Amino acid sequence: MRISSSLFRLPADQLAPLLIGKLLCRRTADGVLRQRIVETECYLGEEDSACHAHRGKTSRNAPLYLPGGYSYVYLCYGIHNLLNIVSGFEGHPEAVLIRGVEGYIGPGRLTKALSIDRSLNAIDLTVSDELWLEDDGTTLPFHTAPRVGIDYADPADRERLWRHIADP
């Protein structure tokens, strides 16, 4: 069953653990790929120094200000497209980074494997026929850890346990 907009309206710190075990779905020329989400990381508003919107709205981060349920795909290090699921309500920038799916651990690896690029930026995941999330009732145990790759953030934000990793 496709995930509805009501779940995406949750704040990122509540949505991130709930996405563990859900299916990331991508339609390609070869058919529909469904991969189970096993790692997420949340970014919560301009007050979060690790969030792309920390310094306010720009053309790059504008999708973060959309209502929950939109995609935010950006280029990292000039190499990797990374997929975020916008959460919360319109005007408050927050999102959940999809860091891993079964078989592809690492946000750049998963987007490459599923052919996710910036052409899928700012699309409504609740109605898109190219990219969406499904819930088949699977729940996975998980643990939390500090976020990674945010050395630029304030120490308190670096230490937050906002990374969710499915247990093996």
C-alpha cells in the first residue's frame, strides 16, 4: 500500500524511524524496483545546523520547504545524487535522508542502483508513478547512532541520535 500524505506530515525525527522497513519504489524501463529501507537519517529545520536549510531558503533547498511527501534530491560532492523525503508541514524545512536499502548501503549507492537523480527532485511521492514509498506491514528492529558526514555542524547537532539503522 502506498504511503499517504498523513504519515509524511510527521516531523522528521518521528518519521525517520518509521521509514525503516518500508519499500522505496522506483519505476524504470525494466519495471518497478522495490527495495526495503534499512537506514535513515533526519534533518530538522533551520534550527538544525546540519540541515541544508540552516541558513534559510535557497533555490537548491527550496523543496525542503514543501509539505511532507515531496522528494528532495541533491548532488553531493559533485558525484552522488542523494534522496531525502520531505516531512512535516509546508514552510518548515525538514527531511529524512534515505541512507540505505537492502543490498545497497550508502545513499549514493542506492540512488545509483535505483536510477534516482535530480530529475526526480521536488516530486510528490504520494501521486508519482516514477518514485514512491509503500508499506507492506513489515517492521524491522533498529538501533540509533549519531549522523555521519556533518563535521561542519554544531557539536550538539553532530551528537544527536538521528540515524536509524536496521539490525542485522
